[in-house]
Amino acid sequence: MRKAHEWLEEQRGQYLTVPVTYRRGTYSTTLSATIGKTVFKVLDDYGRYQYIESRDYLISAAVLIIDGERVLPEPGDEIIEDNLVYEVMAPNHEPEWRYSDNYRKCLRIHTKFTGDAPEL
């Protein structure tokens, strides 16, 4: 199973990704990510359920390196895709990320659109 998973992860990385920039403070790195989504069920102040959709990025855990160190996602980090900024966050006190596989090779990072990237 491990070998099959490694093969599938290679295929995902090779054929199902887009380039994105991962930014934390003044540090940034360009890497490949697969676009996904998660729908969260959230209870509002009036006792009604709302469904909130997160734009997710699946990224190989081995390539998330900032300032020379392998890191895990943190709230407030940003992912920039096609000049659009998505902030790492999740609703209702849910975790902002999780491992997407049993072998902890792929991260599923939940984000929310926060605006256009500034022109450089």
C-alpha cells in the first residue's frame, strides 16, 4: 500500500498541480499545489446551520520549506494563486490544516479568499 500511495502522490504532483506562492511574513516560496475544497457545517448564533466552503491546497509536506526549515502551516500564512490571496484559516475553531493521507506525506491546507495580491 505504501508503494501505491507513493506512486499516486507522484502522479498528483506531476499532473494535478498549479504553481502557487506560500508566504509567511517576509518569507515566501514557490511550490506546486493541488486545488481542493472542504465544506464545513457551522452552527450560527440563531441555531441554524450554515455551510462554509474552504478553498484547500494539497501540498507535499516535504516541500513546505521557509527560511531553510521544513514547517507546517500556521494561521495567517498566505497562499497566492493567480494574483489572488488566500489566508490559511478555517471556520468554527476547526484546524487550519490536516494530513491528507495516512503516511503524513501530503498536507490539506484550508484557506479563505482575502483579496488581490498587491502589484510589485
